[in-house]
Amino acid sequence: MKTKLDVRQITFAALVGAMYVTLCYFGNIFGLNFGIFQCRFAEALTVLPFLCPATAWGLFAGCILSNLLSPYGLPDLIFGSLATLLAGLLTARCRNKWLAPLPPVICNGLIVGALLAWYETGFTAAFPAVFAFNAVSVGGAELLVCYVLGLPLLEVLSRSRVLPQRTAE
């Protein structure tokens, strides 16, 4: 089903993208954004497509701009950003707010975990073990951020009249 985006949704998506970039650049000061033990506070925003599906595209744009600082280069810029887009699109399809943080956890754990494993070992015999470790590490940090920060944010914003709400289907 196609939905038409209005100016308010597009503006909110752009605002979310800008907040994502700002939070990532702030987290980068403390070295929290990249590596196997990454804790991006900006990832708390990845639950917002549950309320406003258009924000998935704002998150994607914000992630692209944030990943320009990545020490993993072009692969992280492409695949890390696509992981965030996929997570946002899947979150927008969630029907239960308690499940809304799961797509970012799963997508980032698997995709970024694989990216980091490939960067560290290439496709050698060590890849499966390194991938498993990285997927759990990245996914665990994502789980922490999305449930501890993202879910309360979702609860507060769902009661607010400021953001464009999901229309009844």
C-alpha cells in the first residue's frame, strides 16, 4: 500500500536524520560509534519509524553522513547505512511497540557483525567465529540502546502531539 508523505512527515524525517548525525558525532568524541564494542546513542532513534515510517529515510541519510567518519571506509558507509535503512523499514511494519526495537538489533547485529568480521579476517576459516562474536557484541549493544533509550523515547513520543502519527490502516 502506498502512502503519500506530507511536508510535516518529510520535515520530521529530516530532523531525525540531523539528530542522528549530531548524536553520532558527539559519541565519536568518546570513541563509542565504531568497532566491535560500539554503543551509538543515536541508534535509540531507530525505533521512530514505528510511529512515523518516513523517519526510516531520515535515519538512512543520517547514518550515511555519520559513517563518513568510519574507520572501516566505504563498506561501512554502504552496508552499515543499508542495515539502518532495512531496520527502519522493518520497524515501520511492526505492530507492537515492544517488538519495534528488534529490527535494528537483528539487522545491525548480523550486517555490521559480518562487515566487521570480514574486515578483521576476510573470508577465512576464522570468519564464522569472529562473525558470531561480532554479531553478539554489536547486537547486544544495539539491544541495550534500543530498549533502554529507544523504547522510553517511543513511549514519550507516542503520547505527544508534536510528531506526525501513524495513520490507521
